[in-house]
Amino acid sequence: MSNTKIYVKHKDLDLWEIIMNGPIIIEKWKDCFTNDDYKFMPKNSKAIDILYCCLNIDICGSIFHYKSAQEI
């Protein structure tokens, strides 16, 4: 098991699920969001941020155009 996988799973298992399965998409009107919806919204960005921090600068330059952690 790689160090990145261990670290991400330790931080938040939901982040690892986002990396493996793709971003969480909430298909509701904004006024219908629940507290759980608001809790999951920043997790997509957190997953991408963790992956950027794990990669060296040469690789980061070539992946900034990806929109999800799964693509990275």
C-alpha cells in the first residue's frame, strides 16, 4: 500500500472514495441542501489538494487542468 493511500485513508476515508470513484455530485437546488450536503462539498477540493501536495513540481504542472481527483 502506498504512503499516499495510507495517508488519505487516515485523514478521511471519504476522500479516498472520491479519488477512486470520482467527485461527489449533489443534484439539488441550493435551497434544498442539507447539512450533510454542505459537509461533502469541500471534500472534492480537499482530495485534489492532497494529491497535488503528494506529487513533485514537474508532475503538478501537467495536471492542473484536471477537474477531479479521479482524473489525476
